[in-house]
Amino acid sequence: MNVNAIHADLQQHFDQDLEDIRSFLRQPSISYTGEGIAETAQAVADLIAGLGGEAEVVETPGHPIVYGELWQDAPKTLLIYGMYDVMPTDEDGWMAEPFGAEIHDLPGLGPSVICRGAVNTKGPLAAFFTAMRSIMRVEGKLPVNLLFAVEGEEEMGSRSFPAFAERYAEKLKRADAVLFPFFEQDEAGMPSLVLGTKGMLYVELICTGGDWGGPSERGIHGSYNAWVRSPVWRLTRALASFVDDDENILVDGFFDDVRPLSEREAALLDEQIDAGRFDAGVFREAYAVRRLKDSDDRQAWHRLFSQPQLNIDGLFAGYTGPETKTVLPHQATAKVDVRMVPDMDPDTVLAGLRAHLDKGGFSDIEIKVYNKYPWSKLSLDEPAVQAMIRTYQGLRGELELWPINPGSAPYYVFERQLGLPYVTGGLGHGSRQHSSNEYCTVAGILDFERSMVTFLDEFTRGPQAPQGDAHE
Amino acid sequence: MNVNAIHADLQQHFDQDLEDIRSFLRQPSISYTGEGIAETAQAVADLIAGLGGEAEVVETPGHPIVYGELWQDAPKTLLIYGMYDVMPTDEDGWMAEPFGAEIHDLPGLGPSVICRGAVNTKGPLAAFFTAMRSIMRVEGKLPVNLLFAVEGEEEMGSRSFPAFAERYAEKLKRADAVLFPFFEQDEAGMPSLVLGTKGMLYVELICTGGDWGGPSERGIHGSYNAWVRSPVWRLTRALASFVDDDENILVDGFFDDVRPLSEREAALLDEQIDAGRFDAGVFREAYAVRRLKDSDDRQAWHRLFSQPQLNIDGLFAGYTGPETKTVLPHQATAKVDVRMVPDMDPDTVLAGLRAHLDKGGFSDIEIKVYNKYPWSKLSLDEPAVQAMIRTYQGLRGELELWPINPGSAPYYVFERQLGLPYVTGGLGHGSRQHSSNEYCTVAGILDFERSMVTFLDEFTRGPQAPQGDAHE
């Protein structure tokens, strides 16, 4: 494959690629409201068909999953995992239409596409297709067979994906590896490679009036709190028992199964710190965080990659609108996520939360489970991982390895269920996912496209013997 | 005044009265959204004009207040206080259109008007006017001069009312007393007379990320809670320090100024308990509350009328929609109301909340004050109070005295600011204010109309010598 020629072709056709990517971004596809989901699933199928592949919009109990095949009679096969759904856009502070895909000049970043999904992850998904289009244009065919599994429920915990993977296991297992295309460069341009992902337990803790007291069916006049207890106070007391004032988690056994970082992983992180590659100040500025849990950068960096969390994503009871309304609510709810590191087990953690509530006298508080999937880890020795490392080294001359992704994703489906190694990667930069003004840089899109071409080349050719002066 | 003839006239014209009252109820007037506020203020002015009075829609920084005069050159003058605003209707469980004013047969209650505002308090307000219309029809004039002050922000804490009262003080002070028309009968038909009202402090406690940690400007990706602290946990910990697991309030000095019930008040409540007049079971069933703070009815009854409360009306942070969204929020908010009994002082209580947060290390948590007004008490010896007692005794043969209204209302404006005694009252029954399916009974509306006629008669004539057999 003439990588240089394809890279040049990408430059030449970039204006059109950018327009096509922005057009794809403008189609809303909010998983939890369902807005635009059907249309976007079809758009993904059209992208696969546009490359000459065959696509199927697979119905599930939730949102459809787009399965596709682009068979090239190549020796190797790559499964492209993707997501076409995005988060809602109800945050304050958007500087542009959340689905407008407008290009704004961002300070220090240059022209950037502002759009929900720009980085997470409809931007990289669409740019993967434009990159493949370029290979087709130059080479006539791809160097690998591609399979596609693009889901629409990633932001809701990929609930239908495991069953789909089981149903399509025979087809999917033809892949040698899984690629999740993503813009992996940080603000400073350093690409990173993550060697796993934390697991996820997402629950609601629901306190309702009942035998212990409180209104049991509906909110009542606020003045009755004088003689009727409140589910809001009760949930507040229960929640407060989970952590101390410094937010240390107090659930018995919560940390029992936490596997310490391996020497290799710890050394990786230490090298990054020693090389000045991680600067807490950059993160804190980007996310408007004045202080991390750890004042020491090394401790902070180790914590992010080695520790689980217990986060309250949402909390609500009673009247949550503007101004004043008095009511004694009958229910209070906390949405809580646990991100689990190896070797934590989701069922054990769930049982620990239940036991903690029971021990505190809160056995009436219901735990409603939404998502529950384990962590996953991958090996540095996998050919796909090595191909991505060579891609970054070749195009950027450097990369960062992360022991685990602090976020969560259902990669266990590939690793544990299908036995396939996966890798997330690509050049390009974007940020502010799940926040207002999610963006990706325009320049990064071209870098991403090129990195996908290089990756396919590295992946299909395998490691090459070093080329020295001997040839000359 | 021929009270019997007017009572008969009310019966005769009841169908029309009911239609007029329902028509008034159908006009939404939600104070916190502003929906229908202007229209309803005008409708109140039209009701005053319809009796031959003069009305003025007085603009305020908030919603307008309708001031009116219906001067009859009578020796006595009554100020009618009213509210034309209502609560929102966003609760689940409405059996009919919240502003449909449909008539449904409710078990044990008979035909009833289901409508937001049916009892609190557009129902009694409209029925006061139909009652006056009947007096006019039979007598040609009223036995008292009426002044009107009908506000549209009661449900938001009557914020504009004190300034209005100051501005209109000269006019308002011509009144001998203030009447707030209300359906004061309980499910069993017992009318009650309240001799005061608790004060109100309504605040928001707001925890935002800052120097202590946490995202300071916007929510960030949920997975960052691994190394970034959460304002939600922090607010939860702060809130939980205000009460113990039994919801006992732990704020230093909170109860210091609580005046015990007087012997007379305590005796009143004891009499009601001894007479079996208060049945916790009836309250609990009506409000779907399985258990009160006190298992003993006498204690519960005393608590309601003698104790302050610290209630969480609303609690919110992060993602509060359906399903799952992960985010580390930058802010968490609790809406809290304190109902104060004599002799608690709002400023002292507010300072106590602040000191409690500071003592716990939560000096960063902001307290935003929305409402702050004192309790009020009125004397049994006031002529207006005595007139209402005679009205209930004459029409029902019984009544219950309550030492204080567990709810709150800005009656201090009348008592303290204008020096006017006030009384809340009227026959009629309704309930479920601030909840779905707020209602008033149809039969109660007629009883209410009649009670207003009788009250005006009692108020203007004053106490009569007992009429015995000696006349015959």
C-alpha cells in the first residue's frame, strides 16, 4: 500500500472529507432520548455501503446496532467497533448550536469543530470512513477485510451489545483484532494508548417513604415535615455514610480486590511524571478544577489509573426548578457510578453497597441496577497494539502508554466474550466530551485520517526488520 | 341583613355560582412560571368591578397585586386578603386536567371539583365573590365596606406584598380586620380556626467546586471523580450534619427561642385529643404516610403546632433525567425551608445555619435567601376572631381552635406592619394542595358561601345578648 500517496490524497480531498464529517455530526443521535437514533443508524449503514460493503441495521431491545462487512479477500480481518450515539446537550454554556458542527477558532487549538459527538465519537467514526475512501481511491481496495459493529447505546452502558455480540459471534470471531477509532492526542499533541478500561456499575439509590416514615405515594405540603419524616433527609444521611469529609470511600471491602499496578505499569507512569509528560496544571486548567484529590502529581497520576471511584452522577428530590416551592417529597434518588479496576468484581461491589446500606439501617433504600460490566485489560504484546505503537512512533515519534482507561467501555465483550484483542487509537485531538462545547480540531482530523491509513498498513504488514544503511 | 333569605338565594343560584367559580379556576395562574398571571390578575379586578367596586392592578417588581375598594358607607371595614396564584402542576398522578375544573365523584366526599387552586385558594376567593353577589341581590348593598388586596406571589413567598402594604398602608389601615377566605373544614366536616402562622425562611444551600476541589465551572466526565472531588458528596456530607438518623435537628441554638405552648393552647390541643377529634390514622391515610415522627397521637399533635421544622423541598445535582448519564457535576443544590414558631427570629435562624456550615468546615457552601418572614399570632379576643367562632358555632355547632398554622403565610404584614387583626376562615372542604388532584367538594362551596354571609353579619352586628325563652 502506498501510504505516502494516500496521505497526499487525503490532503487533496480534505475539504470534502471535512464537509462529510460535519454533515454526519449535524445529525443528532441522543441515546437516552432516542432523538435521531434511527436516522443515524441508517447513516452509518450508508457509510459502509458507500465503501462497497454490506450493512445491516440490527434491531435490539434498545437502539439498533449497525453490522457491516467489507470483505476484501485479504489475509487479515479487522473489526471496527464504534458508537453512533451521543450524550444529551442540556448543559449550559454552549457557544454554538450543539449539533451545528460550526468551526470556531479556539485559543491555542486553532480552527475546531464544535459539536456534540465531535470527539466522542462520531467525529472519529466518520473520519475513519473518509480515510478508507481515500485508500479505495488510491489503491482500489483495502489491505484488510473490515467488519463493523457500531452501536447506539454506548452512552447508556451498551446494554444491547453483549447479546448482539453473542448472536453475531461466529461472524465477529473472524476478526484478528478490534479497532475503536478515536482522537487520542492531548492538547499538547501527545498520543496515548490505553491498555484496558475500567469496569462500570451504574445504579440508582432510591429512598421512598414507607414503614419507617415519610410520605409513601406523593409529595405532600412542605409544612407537614414538622411531624412527618423526609425521604430526602434519609437518603442524605445514607449517602453521607459512604464517604468521609475528604471523600474517602467507607464501604467495607470496597478496595479488597483492587490489584496494585504492576511494576511495569507503575514504571510507565513514573516515567511520564519524570519526563514532565503529565502536568496536573494543564488538566486542572482544561477542566476548571482548582485542586486534585492528591497534591502530589505522582500520587494523582497513579490514583487515576489504579483506583476505583464512587461518583454521584445525579441527585434529585422534590422541587428542582427555579425560585421556591415547598413540598415534603415522597422520594429521593441518587444516580451513582462505580468505576472498577482489576480485579474488582461488579457483583461483589454491588453486594458491598447493599451491605453498607443494610448495616447503616437503610435496608429500605432500593438499589436499581442500570449497568454492570467488568474491567478489561489488554497485552502490550498484541500485534494490533504493536501496530498502533508503530503508527504513533512513525507519525509522531512518541506516545504515552496508559495502564487503563479511567473511563469505562464494554471492551470486555471483545476480550472476554469473543476472545479478540482490541485497541483504541488514532491521532487527532478533541475534548470536553459530556460537557458543553465538545470539540475536535480541524487539523487533527487530517492527522487522524492519515493515522488510520498507517495503522492498517502496520497491522497488515506486521513488524518490519529495521532498515539500515546496508541496503545502499 | 336577612341572612336566611340570602342563604336561600345562594341555594337558588348555586348552579350559576358553581359555573362561575369553575370558570375562574380554569384560568391557569402559576406564580413561578408566570403562566396566566396577568390574565388572572385582571380577572380578579373584574370580579371586584362586577360587584360595583373599583379595582386597580398594581404593578410590583414581581407579579401584580390587585387592590380594590367596595365602599358602602358602612361603619365597619373589612380587608379581604387573597392570592390568585397557584403552584405548578408537574406532579404525576393527576386524574384529570390540572386546570380542567372537572367534577368527579370522590369516595367519601361526593362530587368535587378537581383543579389546581380549588382549595389553595382560587376556589374560596371566587366563592367569596359569588357570596357577595348574593348579598347584593337580596339586600342591595353589603353591611361592610370591603377593601381587597389579592396578590399573585403567595406561593413564592409573597415577596412583593410587604412593600405594597407599606405603599398602600394609609388605605389598608382603614380596615378593622383582615379576612383570608378559605375552606376550613376537614374531611369529617369539622371547621378549624387558626390563631397564627409559622414564619418562613426559604434558602438554597449551594455547593460549587472551588479551592477545596471539585470542578468549578461545569460538569466534567464522570470518570474523573477518581482524582477530582465532588460537590455532590460535599453537599451530601454537609446536609447530613444537620440532622441525625432520626431526623432530629442538630443545629446549635435552633430550638433556643422556641416558646412552649401556653397552658391555654396546650389545653386546647389536649381537649381535641381527649375528644377523639384528632385521629392520626385519618391524616396518615389522606396523605399516604404510614408513620408520624411521634407514635403517640398527643405528642404528634403538640409537635405539629409547637415545633419548627427544617425541610428539604428540593435537592438536585448533575443528571436528573431517565436512564444513565455519567458526569461529575460542578454544583449541587438543596432547597430548604425552616418553619419558625414563636419566638424564633428569622435572622437568628439564618445565622445558625451559616454557623453550622462553618463549624463543619463547609464555609464555602453558599446560602442564598429567597424568603424570610416571621411567625405571627392573633388573639382569641379579637372581634373578627369571635365573629368567625360564632359563625362556625351557628352553622356547624362546633369548631376546632389551632394555636398556629403549621404552614406559613405573610400575615405578619397585617399584624406587625399594619397593626390589623386577621382571621382565616370559612366553611367548605378541600385538600391535596401542592399535590396532584387538588380538590374541593361541591357541597362545601355552598356551605362556604353561606358562612361568608353569616360571618359578615356576625362581624358587623357584634356579639348579641343570648336569646332565651323570656321573649315568649
